[in-house]
Amino acid sequence: MATIKDVAAAAGVSVATVSRVVNNGPKVSAKNRELVKKVMLELGYRPNANARALVTQTNPTLGLVFSELTDPFFATLAGGVEKITRNHNIQLLISNGLVSAETEKQAIETLLEQRCQALVVHAKALSNQTLIDYANAIPAMVLINRFIPEIAHRCVWLDNQAGGEAAARHLLSLGHRNIACISSNYDIEDPRLRLEGVKSILAESNTPLAEHAIATAEPNEIGGEIAAQNLLARGLDLSAVIVYNDAMASGVISVLCDNGYRVPEDISVIGFDDVLLSRYLRPKLTTMRYPIEMMAMEAAEMSLALANDENVADLHKYVPTLVKRDSVAPPRTNQT
């Protein structure tokens, strides 16, 4: 990675001149300013904008990277962060990562260029090593909904496997044995861990989850519809479905009802997240609560504390909890 000295040498100017250009300082000719900017671009030099913000304190900001602007889950996440920034009189800047490694990296870089004081990052596509490198370069960066052992004290995360286990246990306790799963097709750890949790509990009860009882699609309402249609097309004898998130669950319930199934009398449905939508579905959705607002508030507080060189706790793990509503009931008949 190019340094400020490399830029100065290539441009034939002093390090002080490069520094003035970086910080929009005076006493630099237009010719030299353009030359330095050109060399910075050619060498791929990126000033440590986060460090500059911590020194200058000119425009205190917290940057938030998340995945999807229209998803109610991420709206809740952003709302939690915004509560903290408002309490601290800090400006909040948001950049969308779109579950793409390239876009997530661009989102982080964009916020750094805006001289954010601190960063809360929800990144699912970037590798562990890339995020470790960012964390080492950005002292006030905190990851949310991601656990990386090497930077565990900078992670606020949910035990997704425990959530899958709890959902499966609840259905088994009611007598369900013919259980299917609808999951996200995103290549990220959350769906894998939730599915692993479901599989482990069902295997322990001698009712292993068959591969043909698993359907995947995009983690939204339309994806839920598509996955439910695919399950029904397989002619499975189902009494319950565990769904990746509440948005997908709403699509699942719609398709079941359109095909003459009653929820929960014929097929029970359990979601994940406990977003606002789950309270207003009919029937009201039984789901695993993901305390994302609480987690987001903690992540924001942590990030601001790190920006001020304050100590933070070592472990920030959360566990999903079951919210019982109306979409789950015991199966109509005993199952084998």
C-alpha cells in the first residue's frame, strides 16, 4: 500500500505539501495540488480519513454500513444506531453494502473519505481477513452481526445456531415431526448456522431433516413465496415450516393460504427476527426474536467509546428468544 512518502517522491514535492493537499490546506499552488491528486490516484493512495477526523474533530460523524435499505430488519438496525448518534450529537452517515464484497468495501471507503469518526459495519460478503485488516487500520470500527475470533472484542453478534436449535425444539415439543425449512440462498453464515441448529436438534430426536425438505430463495417476501411453492410442488407431508426470516415467512403464509392450507391448523409457520411486520400478519407470526435494535445501540456506543480511546467489554454475544404468537400450534394428528 502506498504511503504519503511514496506520493511525495513520485510527485517531486515535500511530504508537507502532500499533507496540505490531503487536508485541503492553503499554500499549495493549483498546479501542485492537481499533480499530487493525480499521483495519489495512480498509486492508489488512501489517506487515513478516520484518523484525520479523530484529530481534527471538525465534523463528528459515525458511519454505518448495512446491506439493504428497504428491509425492515436493517431499518431497525439503522434506527438503533441513530438513537445513539442523536444522544451524542453525532451526525450519522449511511452507506449500502448490498451483500457484495466489492460494494461493501466501497461503502467502507466512502465513509472513511467522509471523515467519519467511527464505523459500525454490517458486512457479510467481505472475508474475515479483509475485515481484520480494516479493524487494525480503523481503531473505532465495530462489526455487527458478525463474529471474527481475532477481533472478538470489536464484534456484536447473534448466536444464529442457537436460534435454529430453539425453533426446532419448540416445534418438537408440540409434537411436530414432519418439519421443513425455508432458508436464504445468500452465501453467508447466518442461514448456514440457523440450518445447522435445526438439523442438529432434529437429528437428536431421530427425525433428521431431509434435503428435499429444504428450499432456498432470496430472503424477502417474494423469495418466501417461491420457496413455499417449491416445497408444495414436492408433495411433502408437512406439519410445520421453519423460515429464515419474517419477510420470507409472510410470503410463505400467503402461498399456503392461497393453496387452501390453514395456518396453523394445517401447517405451522415459525419465522426469525421479530420485525414489526410479524405482529400484523394474520395469523400473528410466532418467531425468534433478533434483538437487532439493542445490538445496534451497543455497537454504536462501542464505536464512539473506541473513538475516544475508552475501554470496551470483551464479549458482545446475543441469543435469540422465542416469541409465541398465533402461527404455530400442535399438529392435528399424531405423526410418525
